Amino acid sequence: GPALEYRVGRVDADGCAGQGERHVSSESRSSEAVAAAFVQRLGLTHRQVVALMGAHVLGRATRENSGYKGKWVPDNDRFTNRYFVDLLHTPWIKRAEEDAEFGRRTTWGKFNDDRMFAEEEIMLQTDVDLAFQTTGGYFCTRVGGAYRPATSCPNATHAFAPHVRDFALDQEAWFDEFATAWAKLTSMTNATLECVTPECETPRVPEERGETAGTRRGVEAFLVLALAPLLLLTYLLQYM
């Protein structure tokens, strides 16, 4: 995986008064809600948002924490671009369940040739809507894999979609963009944070354009990548 800039200096708080609440009872949202939370509110670019969503390649969702259950990819302990590859090329079928604590939970389940769901792998609505048009009058129930006119959702045309395709084709481009997005996200709201090693700085990549980034690495500090999906999901649950 990429080397990540890690800045320290935030002061731990004794409480969270005035900091909003985690809306864990909310369903996973559409691309419009993702844009409102991350692009408009936090100032990230569409490409940076897609890069951060790729952190779903690590870890898994647990029913007791969110009402969702499953992992996004089979090898969920490796930081690769498989999240993007599987999102585009694996068949996913929409399904909904009722959770006693969290209410209705909609996921997109991976299935095999016998149309049986594979229990382990899932995509959330937030994931699927990065690449496919599933809302706005489209009553489709399938994404990814071979296109089937009767059931498949069309490819999305919004600003997130091209970057999903870019990162599925080029893992190094995703690494570069993720490092930039990570540095930007984790240093927000505090200009006094300092790197833990000398010359710790992430070179910035071009914003909003689909071109592949060149050599933009050389970061000195590393962070345990398992924290990335946790941080991203915290923002999703708090602002969506």
C-alpha cells in the first residue's frame, strides 16, 4: 500500500458535546448525499472521495455496530484496488432486510451462477452509487458483471464514476490519490498539526481530472491502514 502522511497534535476531548451525533440508524445513502457531505461540506474533490471509499477493501461491517454484515472483498486484509475491480465486474443483486435494532438495511449481495447470494461479500448503496445509476426513477436490481437490459442499472454519469474506473485499472494511481486525500482529511480543522518525522509531506496530485498521476510518493511516515475505513465510515455516519 501507499506510505501515508500522519500528523499529530490534536488534544483529546473529555466529551463530544456540540460535535453532532452518529446517525447509525440511517441507511447507506446515494451519491448525492456523499457529494453533499464530502465535497460541499468538507471540501474534498470527487476523485479524493472515491479514493477514500476504496478503504472499504479493509475490514468488514458487523451487524451489532451498524446493522450491516459482510466484507467488501474476499481478501480484506490486503490494501489493493480490488474494491473498485469487484464493484465494476462482479454481479451484485439488491436485497433488503429488517434488523431488530437498526431497522431496514439494504445491501447489494454478491451471487454466483446459481443466483445464490454469497453471504460474505456485500456492497452498500453508497458504494454501488459511485459507479451505477440506481436512483432517480431507475427500478433496477442488478449492477456489475455482464449487462442485462431487463434488470441491470446503467452506468452512472456523475462526477464520481470516472474515478472508479480509473482506480480499477490503475492501482498506483489510487495509491497516490489516497495518500493525498488521507493527508487532507486527517489534517482538517487544525493548522498546527505536525508530522511525526522530518520532511513528512504528501505531494499533491491534480484535482478533479481523470489523468493518471505520475511519481508523487516519498512520504516518510506510515499509519496503520486499518484505521482508514473506520475514519471514513465515521464521517459517513455523522454527516449523512
